[in-house]
Amino acid sequence: MQLEIRPDPAEVGRARRWARSRLAGSGIGADEPLAETLILLVSELVTNAVVHTGCPAVLRLSLPGAGAAGEAIVRLEVADRSNRAPVPRCVDGQSTGGRGLALVDGLADRWGWSSEGTGKRIWCELDRCAGKSGAAPACGGGAAAYDGLAYEAV
């Protein structure tokens, strides 16, 4: 499933609402940690696309079906028409921005980006692990990729 995003900051809220509306059909409860993490990742990646590219983008979301048992992968992608690579920034404690990719790196089990035609695609994945109580929290601490190089998130 996908959502077209205009280069307008108001689109970030619309993207979050759209993602939330897709969770129920996948069996992921809105109050589960996985859902909260997914919505934060949607917010960060869409914000980056809107703020840093000024180009339209496409948000894609792949959710496991409601009957998915055991481990399943939730995948989020944002494709835009900018050829500018995502660049993590070093920011001081006073900065109000510049932490988006650090959040993605810390929250996602895996993430990366690739060139795509005249633009790029940034993606991240969350592993959904079945818990004893039937709840499905996000696992964490997976591998991440940046600029074609993979490394373990610490």
C-alpha cells in the first residue's frame, strides 16, 4: 500500500494518520510498541523527504497479515525524486533538528537507502516477534545500512 506525499510539512501528519489506519487490518494494535515505533519512523522519514528535498514523495508500507504468526517483517519506504543522499548530522544539545536518521538508526532493526532513477528510496524494517502473551513488540538492535555500507547498530 502506498500514499503520495506532497512537498508540504502538513503531509507529515497525514502520513501518520494514514499509517495508523493501516495497522488495524494487519493485527497490530495501535497501542503496541511496534505501532508506536512505526508511526515515529513514518514521521521521521516523511519529514526528511518533505523538508530536505522539496520534491513529491511516495510512502510505502508493507505490514504482515492479521494471521501472521511468529516473526514477520514490517517494512517502510519513502521514495522521492531528489538525488541528494541522506546524510546523518552531528548536532549539539541545543539544536532542534538533525536527529532524524539517528532516530531511525536507533529504532529500526535495519535501514538503508539506494539510488532509484533520478531519485532515491530510503527504507527501514522492524521485526515483529511473537511474545508469550500474544503481544508483538518490536525487536531491536538489528543491522543498519548507510551509503551502501552495512554495520551493526549498537
